Amino acid sequence: MPSPTIRPISSKADRKKFVDLPFRLYKDDPNWVPPLKGEALGLITPEKNGWYSHAKAQLFLAEENGQVVGRISAHIDTLALTMPADKGFGPGVGQWGLMDAEREEVFTALLAAAEGWLRDQGMTRALGPISQSIWEEPGLLVEGYDHPPTIMMGHAKPEYKGWIERAGYQPVKTLQTYDLDVTKQFPPIVQRIVAMGEKNPRIRIREVDKSRFDEEAAIILAILNDAWSDNWGFVPLTPPEIADVGVKLKPIVFNDLIRIAELDGKPVAFMITLPDLNEAIKPLDGSLLPFGWAKLLLWLRKPKVTTMRVPLMGVVKELQSSRLASQLAFMMIEYIRRAAVARYGASRGEIGWVLDDNQGMNAIADAIDSHVNKVYVIYERAL
């Protein structure tokens, strides 16, 4: 079989081919969730994605006999380059992601092209897959192929793991998601911790107010940037990205599913929970036409879902590793659990991603009887 032709792309027509490829490769995979094509195009279009305000990327397509048989993105985040080297990124670290290919030979050729572009940009180490921001879909799925991902989590073919490792890449960080039956009450010890917190006059757990969206987002962002600043892979969110997140997530923000914890009147922790939009978009096969938009709008008005996802939670650094931090977390989880079941019909929660060495979050997940349901791996290699 002849070697595939690998070429860099930049045109709108080629970006459309880039987005269309997974629809063919995964068409027989019942657990793949087709993204909305317009949104997928927006993520790889510099004018439509605030991440590009501090990053640059080169997309590549692999073709054989006029057909697209693979794709990959090579990218450099200039903010990531300024991060401490012991926290995952740092000087000389480039990334690749958005990888799909028909067979290993195609992947190997695509990876060589991505690595070549990164070397030409002065990079000395590659991390992947990260698609494309660390805040989007980091890591390769290596466990949990048997059920669909939740909103903003990735899916992949099982053979990709072997392809990446045979290309000389080593695992550098493991990320996990936790599955939880939210119809069950938490263990008695957690219930006691929540009850004690409710008696503490210094603590207030409040719902967000969507009518003050920008103000509430700023409070959460301030806690997030403080709480996560020492985490592996942390890159601060920038104003253009925050604006994008607001547009993307505002339709699925519900006051009772996002909580802010206050201590002595000061916001010190937050927890964001989102109804799993993937349940609504999976049947649309990537398109809002002709009637998909109406179905989605109807769903957004009062979503009923099986699954809720907790993508983010954080406690300010000064309280981390304290009993109070765990208490606030348990209280927010319990209040959101009640709302998720009573008002949205949820029966399942998914928490994550969580770094496998994040002892505090893993301890909380264990305490509420959740279990790991998906595992993602980020790989690295010297260039």
C-alpha cells in the first residue's frame, strides 16, 4: 500500500475535511458522540477561538487516492511555555492532538509531520494528545471504551494506545473520571460532615445567580486560578477564552447546579455541574439542521438527563489540605446531588477529570463511594 500524502492545511474547505473525518472513522462505534460540526470547526478556526490569542497551531491531513485517511494538530501555547517545567509544560514544550487515523502507518506519518513542525518552531519536547487547550480534551482514552463520554470529554479507538507507545512516547500523567450513583445517599460519615457544616454560622453554600453571569464567573475564575495554580498542566484562562466559555456553557448553566461556598462572607470554593449535553446532541449526528436546533432548544429549556458532569471544583489554596476544605466540598456535592435528582431526573454523576496523584480529590471521590470509570493518559517524548 502506498504511503499517505501528508500536507499542512489552512483553508476553510480543508478544515471542514478535518472535522468530517471522525464521522466516517467512528460511524460504527455506538459510544462515539458526534460533535456539532459548527462547534468543532470553531475550535480549529483562529478567529473563533480565544485560545489562539496566546497559541498557534498547524493542522495536517493525510490523504490516499483523494480520500482523507488521517488528521493531527501540532500546537504551541505561549502561556504554557512560561509555566514551571516541573508542572508539566515549560520552555520548549510543544503539543499535538486532534489525532485520528485509519491505520498505524498513517498515524506514524502524521505524528512525524507534527513533530517536525514543532522542531521547526524550536520545541524540544512533545506532549500529546491534548486537543488543543488543556481546558478542552486532554489525554488519550485508555480505559472505559464501553460507554459514551460526557460533555467535553474525549473518546478514542483502543488501538491508538499501542500506536503512540510504539512511536516512542511514555506516559507522563494519568487523568481519571469517577462514576457515581446520585440516587443513593452518601455514607453516614459524609452525611454527618454535611450536617455539622450546616450548623456552622461561618459557612454559607449558595447557588449562583445566572442573571449576574459575568460577576459570578469572575468569582469562580478567581478561586479557580488560585486553587489550581500548583496543579500539573495548569495554564491560566485568559479573557478571550473566558468569553468563549461563557458563550458555550451559558445555555447549560443552571443556578442550582453550580454552587459557591462562602466562609465569613468571602467566596472560598466552588463546584460546577453541567447536565450532560452529549445525551441531547448524540442523536443529531453533528448537525442542527433541519430540526436539530428545535430539539436542542426544547431540551435546554428544561433538561432531563441520566448523567450530570462535574468538570471543575476548587478550594482556595489557603484552605487546601484542611478539614474545612473537605467539608465544603461534601456540602456542595450533596446540595447539587439533591437538585440533580429531584429537578433533572439524574441517576448518575461523573466527576472529573482528576489527576491520579491529586490525593485530596481522590479521597473525596472515595468517600462518596464513586469509582473510576474512564482513564486518560497524556504522553511525552523528547524531540
